[in-house]
Amino acid sequence: MVHILARITVKPESADAARDILKKLVEQSRQEPGCISYLLYQQATTPHIFQTVEAWTDQAAVDSHMGSAHIGAAIAAASPMFANPPEILPYTQLM
């Protein structure tokens, strides 16, 4: 199993629009083969910062996800809103 954590920081004025894009992305991603879990969080005190917590069956599923049309569309739609490039990192679950 592969775990991915992605932190997306957008410009404060773009928080609502980015949330809508990310919610749609989560719905689409959950339908992908190999997706075990895909959760989206929004920071309560800093609402322009989002975090995904993802679990995938294997690296091939992650690679397929990252190359999917809906990832490309979401990045294209949200990129003008980014305050920083998204930080997308794999993690190993310890406990």
C-alpha cells in the first residue's frame, strides 16, 4: 500500500473556488482503480490550506492517478490560485 499526503496552499481569496475544484477531484479519484481511500481536509484556522490523505494499492495506481485526465484538469484550473506549488509526498505507515 502507498500513502500520499498532498498539501495545497492557494491564495486566501481563492479558498472557496479551490475547495470546489478539490472536492470534485476527490469524487473522481475515489472511483479510480487502486484507490483505497482519498480524504480532503481544509485547515480550520487557515482555510486557504488544504491537505489530502490518500491510500493506494501500489505505486502503479499512484502513477495512473497522477497521469489521469481529471488530475490534469484540476491542476490546470487551480494553478492560477496556487500560492505555492503543491507538496505531494509518499509516506510509509509505521503504526
